[in-house]
Amino acid sequence: MIRRLLSLLVVTTLFGCMPHLRPPRVTAPEAYRYADRFPQDSCALAEQWWELFGDTTLNRLVEHALLNNRTLQASATSIAEARAQRLAARAAFLPQVDAELTAEASYERRTKITEHYGAEPVLRWEIPLFGEAGATRRASAAAIAATVWNHRAARLALAAEVATNYFTLLQYERDLEIATRTASLRRESAVLMDSMFRYGMASGVELEQARSLVYTAEADIPRYSGAIERLRLALALLAGETPQGLAIPTGWIGLLADRQPEALPIGVPAELVRRRPDILEAFFNLDRAAAEAHIARSDRFPALRLTASGGVGAASTKGLTERNPFVWSAAASLVQPVVGFGRLRGAERAAVERYNRAAYDYEQCVLEAFSDVETALSAISDNRRETDRCGELVASYNGIVRMAHALYRNGMVDYLDVIDAERTLYRAQMQLVDLVAGQYINYVALCKALGGGWR
């Protein structure tokens, strides 16, 4: 009976040292709302997901940035730091052996001074009895895992930022090409209009209208040229290079609709929780917070302290080298905090609240991940329809411009109709380039939302 009571007491005490923590509450939907055009079998993104776009320049830029970006390199040092902290945490629960040299002197009235010298090793060991050591190992392991996934999330964000800036660079280079070609064609038209004005075949208003079209296109050239240079500087910084140290091929390579990875398998929402780096980082931060709450709870329970020492003592320093007898002592004590004026209880409550915050952060991270994927899928679907319509619109306006010029030469329309057709075509061409580049950027956002290629 006494043995059973003791066993029940031990079990009750062990369960009592575990804090009451609520599990995170988040439910993954069965499927994505805007996933009709994508395969929903298991997501199998390659680690180098940026190679889906088939652009060798992009591949080189991303790989260069992953090797040389200073911010990414700094985040990698956090992993080594977390591993070193785990060693320190483990050592805290192992015996500590110190070598002590002591010199003591005492004086009593009407007696001589008594001296004592000693050389002895001292062993100290505090043995936790309620799972503090295991919780500390669990917290250290979770901290390392969270740091690793934070680094992988940083790699994913860096690759996505490089790809986004690269496609934006291609967009501006294409815009610059359109603006330059349009300005050249309009300049030729203005020269022709000037000749017609001299022979009385065109009015001064028509001449100034022709010149205004030239000025409109020429005004866009420095704007896009400046944007291109700023993007090149941004890419050099991401790649960890000086502006002169990163060579990016000039000229428009091409943003083509048929190079977009429409067959990208996106999987189901439940897979996202197991593959996205920021979610896994939040999960291990939650696990660490739970272990730290356990540690804070265990601090309120008894701990066993062992102390042992042994060595040689003498009345003089010379006596330490003589053959004096070896003396030793050992002590064991069970220490139970009694009065701490709420310090330990407050530390436990603070640890529990940190866990609750980590749980809410995890839930929010999962919800944001679902939203990121849905937003990217919706943007791809809407953008593709708009791109198709805009392409048809550009082809239509090209015909309108040709007909407007022919009708004007035959005197059947005013030059204002030609101006309107030219301006509309110019805006439609720029809009089409923006939409095509936006589609590439949307695919980058989708790959990032799916967690990249990390398994």
C-alpha cells in the first residue's frame, strides 16, 4: 500500500510540474479556391525552382546571390550560434569540477595566528528531478531547427526578390525599346509633316501635334533608362557585389507567355504546413516556447545538489608538497524554493504567455500562407485573361493606326484621329508588357507562397 501511494505521489508530482498549454487551433481547407487551372497532385517543386522559367541569366543571378548575399551569410551564422548554445545548455546539467587553491588565516586574542593552506578539486552537480534537463534539450533542439528554417526562408525570399527584380528589369527594357522605336517612328513622321507644312499641305497645328507625339515618347526614354539603372543597382546589392562587379546582359531577352510554368503542381493546403519554411520556423518557435514554459514550471520544484571535495591541507605552503594525508568531504542536499516573493511564479506565467504568443504567431503564419497561395493563384488567373485581351487589343490598334495614316493621306480624316490612334496604341503596348511581366512575377510569388523547393 505504501509503495502504491509513493508511486501515485511521484506520478502526480510529475504531471503537476507540466504547465497547462493550449494547442494551436488552425484547420487547413481541403483545396484551394482558385486552383482549377493547376494540377493538385503532390507539390514537387525542385530546389532550384527558378529554373522553371528557362532563363539562364536568371539562374546565374539567383545562384550568385545565394552564394554572396551578406544578409544571407549573416543569417547562416545564427545556426552555428544556436548549436553552440545547445552545448552550453547541455553542460549546465553535467557535473562541474573546479580546482581550488585556498589560503586561510585566523587570529584569536592572546594566541598566535593560525594558517591553513589547501589544494583540492571540488565537484558540484545539481540534478534536476522534474524533467528540466529534457526540456532544456528540447528547447535547444527546437531553437536550432527554427534557426535553420529561418535561414531557408531567407534563401527563399532572396531568390524570389532577385527573380522579381529581374523580370521587372526585363519589363523596363522592353518598355524602353518600345519608347525608343516609337520616338524614332514619330520623329520621321514629324519630319514628313514639317515638309508638308512648308509646301502648304499641312497646317501649323498638325505640325505641332506631330511634334507633341515625338516629345511624349522621348520623355519616357530617360524615365525607363533611370529605372533600369536602379534595378541593376538593386540586383548588384542582392548579389553581394558592387555596381561595377555584377555583369547583367543588356537588351531585352523576352517575356513570353508560353514559357510560363502553367503545369506547376500546387498540391493541397495540408501539404503547405509541412513544406513552407516560415511555417516550420513558427512551429519550432512554438515547440521551444513550450519547453521553456516547462523549464519555468520545473524551477518551482526541488532540485538535488551534490558537492564533493578532496585534497591536501597543511599549515604552510611548504607542507602542501609533503606527504600529508588525503582528506575528502561530500554533501547532498534537496533544495526546495519556499519564499521568492512571486519571482518563480511570475517567471512561469511569463513563459506561458510567451507560448501563447508563439501559438498565435503560428496560427497567423499558417493563415497568411494559405492567403498567399490563393492570392497568387487568383492573380495568375485574372492576369492571364487580361493579357490575352490586351494582346488582341494591341493587334487591333496596330490596324487602326495603319488605316488612320492611310485615310489621312487621302484627306478623309483629320490628323487628330491619327494622334489618338498613335497614343492609344502606345499605351496598349506598354500595358501589354506590364501584364506579361506581371504574370511572370505572379508565378514567382506562387513559388514563394508554396515554400520554394524545400522539402
